[in-house]
Amino acid sequence: MNLNALTQRPAYDGIARLLHWLVALLIAAQFVLGWTMPDVHRDTVPDGLIAWHLGVGAAIVAAVACRILWRITHQPQPAELTPTLSFISRATHTLLYVTLVAVPLAGWANASSRGWAVKLFGMVRYPDLTQNGSQTGHALGDVHGWLAWALLALIVLHIGGALFHRIVLKDDVLQRMLP
Ligand code: HEM
Ligand code: HEM
């Protein structure tokens, strides 16, 4: 039985669902770009797929910021879960948010250290996070790559969890996030 239907309040409102799927789409595209773009070296020029990675990255920064602001100001109806499942789901969601912030910030800091501009829709230039040539910014390039793998592992766990609810538990958790 759909408890949320009974209480007349959607678990996640339309904006929360829209932002969830927009970020999911952008992240999927960003992994494809990150894996297919040319290796980045000292003298690499940020054009082609690298320019796309920076542009989609700027959109991710904006969309994740909107998502977190919306989440803080619009609390969803909690799902009816056992204490163990509730703990696992909250921990996964928290870690997802942490990596959704940390991965883009590390990539952005690395871009700044290379003197690359990060622009939203090619127009709105974001401030530089590190100085051109910064060692910290350089090191954060590696951190960006490692954290992207951690984000991917969390996404796999998250999708596995959603399918587990749908196929094994047969509850309405997946429906909570569907349009
Ligand atoms: C890049 C991919 C994805 C990311 C980063 C992501 C991230 C998140 C986050 C952070 C939440 C917590 C929402 C909150 O309470 O604030 C969430 C919820 C949810 N996501 Fe995703 N998600 C992704 C893809 C997917 C996919 C592919 C599915 C379906 C197969 C899915 C299904 C759900 C569901 C059902 C919820 C609600 C869980 C609940 O009711 O507690 N997500 N997602
Ligand atoms: C969640 C979002 C993101 C994901 C999943 C992601 C993923 C990746 C991946 C897989 C790589 C290749 C790593 C390697 O080959 O070791 C990469 C490299 C890179 N990304 Fe991202 N990225 C994201 C966001 C961003 C953002 C927001 C920016 C900047 C605005 C950015 C800038 C870069 C740069 C400059 C590199 C080259 C780093 C280097 O090799 O030193 N990324 N990214």
C-alpha cells in the first residue's frame, strides 16, 4: 500500500525529482566524458571533450548546489523502513551528497591550477579555486580521479538498493523518486 498516497503528500516534490534525475543524467555524461577525453598533461589545451567536461562540470556544480538547497528547505516524507535499512539508506545518501560536492570541487580546483576557466553555459565564469600553478590544485587532480571511483561505487550501491526495494521487498521506495 502506498502510504504517501494516503497522507496526500508526495515523498519527493516535483522539483526534488527533477533535480535528482537532472544530476543523475549530468553525472552519467560526465563519467563518459572523463573516461573518453584525452589524457591531461602540463601543456594540454582544454578544447574538445575536455571543454565539454569542464562545461558539464560547471552545470553539475550549479545543479548540485540547487539540489542541496532544495533538500535543506524541503524535507521529504521519510520512507517506512526497518532501522537497519534506514541506517544504510541515510548513510549512502549522505556519502552521495559528500562526493557530489567533493568530486566537482577537486576537479574545479585542478582546472584553476592549470589556468583553465570554468564557465556555466560558456558565459558565467566561476572564480578560480586555486592559483595558476598551485601544487595543491595539481594534487587535487589525482584526488578528483580517486573520488570519482568512490562516487561510482556509491551510485552502483544506490541503484542496487533501489532495485532491491522494487524487485525483492516490492515496496514503493523506487516510486517515490519516479516522475
Ligand atoms: C548519478 C546517479 C545518481 C545519484 C548521484 C543519486 C543520488 C541520490 C541521492 C543523494 C538521493 C537522496 C535524496 C534525498 O533524500 O535527499 C537519492 C534518492 C533516490 N534515488 Fe538516486 N541517484 C542517482 C541515480 C539513481 C537511479 C538510477 C535510481 C533508480 C534506479 C535512483 C533512485 C533513487 C530513489 C528511489 C531515491 C529515493 C530513496 C528514498 O526514498 O529514500 N537514483 N538519489
Ligand atoms: C561528479 C562530477 C565529475 C565526475 C564524475 C568527473 C569524472 C572525471 C574522470 C573519470 C576523470 C578522469 C580521471 C583520470 O583519468 O584519472 C576526470 C578528470 C578531470 N576532471 Fe572531472 N569529473 C567531474 C566533475 C568535474 C568538474 C566540475 C571539473 C571542473 C570544473 C572537472 C575537471 C576535471 C579535470 C581538470 C580533469 C583532469 C584531471 C587530471 O588528469 O589531472 N571534473 N573527471
